[in-house]
Amino acid sequence: MKVVTGVVGNDIHVVANRLIDLSLQARGYEVFNLGVNTYLEEFFDAVVETNADILLISSLNGEAEGWCREVNILKSKYKNILDNVVFMIGGNLVVGTGDSNDIVPRFQNYGFDLVFHQVDLNTGLDALEKYMSEKK
Amino acid sequence: MSLLQEEREIILNNEYVDNFDFAEVEDFVKNASKDLFISHNFKTKNKMLVQPRGGFPTYDKQYALNEFFVKANVDVLPLTIDSNTRLNDYATAKKMLRLSEENEIDMLNGYPLVNHGYRTTRKMITHFNKPVSLRHGTPDARLLIETAIASGIFEIEGGPITYLLPYSKNFPLDKAFLYWKYVERVCANYSKLNEPINRESFGPLTATLVPPCITIVIQLLEMLLSLEEGVKSFSVSFSQTGSMNQDIVTGAVIRKLADYYAKEINCEDASIHLVYHQWMGAFPQNKDFAEQLINMSTVIASMVGADKIITKTREEASGIPTKEANAKTVANTQYTLRILNGLPKIADEEEEENLTQEVMDIMSAVFNDSADTLWRKVFNSIKNGTIDVPFSPHIINNNEMITVRDKNKNIRIIKRGKVPISDKCFKYEKSKCDLTKDTTSIVNDIIHDIGIMQW
């Protein structure tokens, strides 16, 4: 299965991004890592270009909140091309402190199937694998 | 008019720059106090020089910071530049400077040197009469360096590799090499007038599990790129690795090989110095623990025999430090250095031999690249993964190398990617590690290894 991943916005925190890449590969995914400092359009274009099954966006500095409000608007511009793509987001999703119970549904509304706020990397990836196998 | 002078005119043709009077600047450098030159301080002060980090937006705050440092018996003053200036965005820097001046809130994370201009800044620098080190992170530092030298700042940190690979995702590396070539030439030219301008490379890189062989190769290459343009005083540097033994071995090998490669290009007349950065990774939140860590770094720097140490503060984990906290580290570090006597001489020949071999393996691969000039060879070597910096955000970096800590916390290479260290060296690296682990536990180890100084 193919995954496009990267860090959204002007966030340059690279460490977790590399570890996500490594961990996905270890789980047998084919990874297209766009790295840090990636804009939504770049993610979407890469998904189309690689015919990816999953888009995994991450955020460390909390910029996700600002950028991800645009996900559904942008999705509609791509018509039905992205209908079968699983949208996942993880990391520190808001600036400052926030409650997961509020954040998760908010990001689901933005257009994400799977939302992980301050969740351990492997827990998140286990959930992704479970979601993908149930989806089949 | 020479090509260099023509390029100069173009760079200075910028609405944010004050009018450059080159004849006056030349005269100033020629007659400047020797105390302002760190190259002179290295020769005359028989001790490890202590330099903090720091930069505030306004002239007044920077002046006050320097006063605190001088009271704490600082050897070298820092001048850290704000991030807008680093990206050549002088318009934003100007606006943020005005806001900082009018509202007493710092809107910049450093001193916007280009906007302040050299006439103003020179007043502060000549007043304190201490060497100043320019700390920035700028890929195109041409205007910044002209302004710095005209201000009396005679140490310039950075380089085309060390100021790009840790900081940028897609600034073109080939451009950075050419912009830095200009910087080297300007430094070399001014070096003829008085004591030499010192250039310093930024060894910490990403400060995240970078193996010593990669650090040393990049230090040596930036040194050679600088010396070949005529720079006569250069500092190689590295940051605390997390293992005292690995630091001592790294210090010994980098010194030995810097002399060796300088001689190879007939530049043995240049003086080479060694700079040690106190721990550059994630700091403990507990400020008392942070002070313990800083103190230990100072002890290791002494064991390494560094010529200069660059300090952190007890407030590292929480943001830009206050001038009080910053000056406190300087005073503490000076105290530790004064009471630290009778150090034992430690050498680990096996580790030194292995590290020397790794560095020489990579250096020969760089020199064997078919390009015609050194900067092009280095450019190609980064592009093809001969040089691979762990955790660099830059798109040109190969990102194949994987490193972990062994049981003594030495950084070891468990996947070499395209970095051409010999099979023998690679086997040695791996022999120190537990290779039976699966990727998931290696990832957990890496997370732990990055954060070893946190509690």
C-alpha cells in the first residue's frame, strides 16, 4: 500500500517525520515522504501523482489547526479523485494545550478519517493498520 | 573594476542598506584595536575562550546584554542575527524592529544588523572592545558579512553546508556555495589589513545523532573551501555527542586531520582552532539539572582541549534566555575552567584509528569526484549521498544513514546508506550495537537516544 506523508505548513521539525517514514516502511508500506514544510496542495498533488491509498499528515508546532480547515474545500476541487484515499493526521495538532475530546471530532469535520493528537507513533500506526484491514 | 567589486556594488544597491564608504571601512579595519580580533585573542590569551549565545532586536537591549556579559568576564561576545535577516527579508526585519522599539516587546529573535547599519553597530562594538562572533544561519550572507566586518565583527560563523542542511528545505545548495565563496573572499581580503578575520564552521549540524565522521568531514571541507580563498584563521567545531570518550576521540581526530588536509593544499600557514559547543540537543526542563549539564559540558570541553567553548543557559528548554541567566552561565563556566586543573590525558587509540579511517574514506570519495572544483565535488557528494546528515530537512540530503547509541552512549552507524566508509569500519561500528532488534524497537531507541539529556 502507498502512503504520502509530510509535515504541514511552515513547520521544519524533521525528527518525527523521519521516524514516521522508517516505521511505515518497517510495516511494509511504500512511502512517499514530502518532508517538512509542505503545503496542502503539495500533499494532494502527490497523492494523485503516486496513486496513494493513504495521506498521513503530521504537525509538531500546531500549525495543523490553521492549515487543515482548508482540507474539505481543497478536496472538493479534486472532484472524486480522492474519494478512496484515507486521510490521517497526527502529532501536536493545536498551538498550546488542547483537549483530545474536542480536537478529534473537529479534525474529523475538517475531512480526516483518522485523527491522533499527542498519541504515541506506534499506537497511531496500529490503528491505521486496523482501519485499513476493516475497510477491505 | 574587479568582478568582486562589481558584485559588491550590486549587493549594496538595496534600499535597506546605509551608504557604504569602503575607503573608510578599510581604514577602520586597518587601525582597529587588536582586541577586537578573536584570531589575536587565540594567540595571546592562554585559556579556553568563553562565548555565550545571544541577540536582541534593539540597540539598547543588545547593549545591556553585552554589559552583563562583560561583568561576567566574557571572552567573546556573540551577536545573533534574527531569522528575517537570515532570509534576506530586510523589510520585515525593519518593521519588527520598529515595533520592538516602540512597544518594549521583542518582535525579533535576534539583532537585525543590516537594518541597524554598520555606523551604529560599530559604536557598540568598539565601546566594549571585545571580540564579537557573528551567529546567524544565512545561506546568502554577502550583505550581512560586509556590514558585520564594517561594524568591527571579526569572526564570522557559518558555511555553505553547515548553515543550509540543518536549516532549510529547499534553498539551492549550489547557490549557497557561490554566496559563501564571496564571503570567504571578502574575509580573506580584509585579513590582509590587520590581524586575520576568523571564520568558524558550525559543527553541531542538526545536533541529532550525527556521527562524528560526518561532522568531521563537513568541518574539513568547509575549512578547505575557506582556506583556498585565502582565509588565514579558521575554527572547526563540534557539539557534545553524549559520550565523553567519543568527544575526546572526535577532538583528537579533527585536530589531526585539519592540520593534515590544510597542509595538503599548502595552507599550513593558516591557524586552525577547535571550538566545542555545550550540549545542543533537547535540554532538561529542570533548570538546576540544566546547570549540571552545562557544567559537565565545560569539563568535557577541557578534556577535549578546545580553544573556545560556546555556552547554553539554564533556560534553554523554555525559550530565549534572559540576560541574567545568560551572564550567569558565563560566570559559572569561567569558574569551572579556573578550578579545573590537572586533567588526565586520555586517548583511545582503537577508536581514533577507526574514526580517522572513516573520515579519510569519505574525504577520498569526495576528492575523487570528477568535477573540476572543490565546491562542485562537495556539491555532488552531498547530492549522491556520499555525505549524508541524519535528520537534515533539506531535499538534497540522502537520508539513508541510520545511527543509534551503543551501551556507552557513543553514536554508531547501523546503516551507512551511500556513505563510503570501508567494510572494516562499518563492521566495527555495528559490532558495538545490538543488531537483533526490529525496526519498531530501533525507532523507540532513536527517540530515547535523541532525548538522553532530558529527564
